Amino acid sequence: MLRWLGILRRWPDRSDPDQEVTDPRRSAGLQAEEAAARALERLGYRVRARNVRFRFGELDLVCEHRGAVVFVEVKARAGPEHGHPLEAITAHKQRQLVRLAEAYLQALGQRPLPPCRFDAVAVDLSPDGRPVRVEVVPDAFRPDLEPGRRRRFIPGRSGPRR
């Protein structure tokens, strides 16, 4: 368990304002995450961690809201021609986020496990990369609790396909 905690601490905090970012896409991504964190805090969320990295991926934000641990995926787009930001949270990305959340909870070692959920934040960016609109989607998806069963998302249908 301590090994996981070491992994959580080893990575630098990339939201550090003193750390210079030269890649424009990376800079826009950090601005989007900062805008998302501010919007969540206004809604009563408490940001616990940012950019939590594991060898198989990264959690953008880990928050606490109304007694639940909330894993937040932040997606940003610089224009409508690229589609809505939340369209990028595919079934594959959802499975990856669930794995990352499990690793995070295991690293904490808290028993009993707290209630958890997955929220998403869509950030629309101006052409120069500044956030202009932030949309918070609570409970954006739920993990498939039946291991081994693939679930297809069909817009407009909430239940499994028959």
C-alpha cells in the first residue's frame, strides 16, 4: 500500500503556477483544468488532488462532494468544429477512469470504501486558449458493475440493449 502512496507523491504537481509550460496545448489544458476546479469549488466541491498519475493513466481532478469521492474528467475544445468536449469520454476512456479510480482508492487504503462517482467538466476555449464556458456534468457515467460484460452506449437509451 505504501508503494502506491509513493507513486501518488512522486509526480510533480503540474498545476504549479511557478512551473513554466511552453507547449500551447498543454497550457490550454492547464487553464481548462484550473477553470474546472474553480467552477467545482463554486458548486461546493472540495478539490483533493490534481493530475494524479499512475503508469496507465491520469486522473484530472479528485474531489469531495457531499460525502462522496468524485473523480472528475476535464475535457476542453477550442471550437465547435471539433465536437462537444464530452464526446471524447468514450467507453474505453470510462473503463480507464474506473481502473484509475480503483487504483487511487486502493492507494488510500480507506475502509470502508467511501461512496464514489464520476463527474465530467466540459470547457469551451477561445481561439487563444482561454476558457470561455464551463459545463459541469454530475454523475456523467456509472461503471459497469458486471465484469467482463461490455456495455454499448446508445444515445437516448438508458437501459441495456435487448
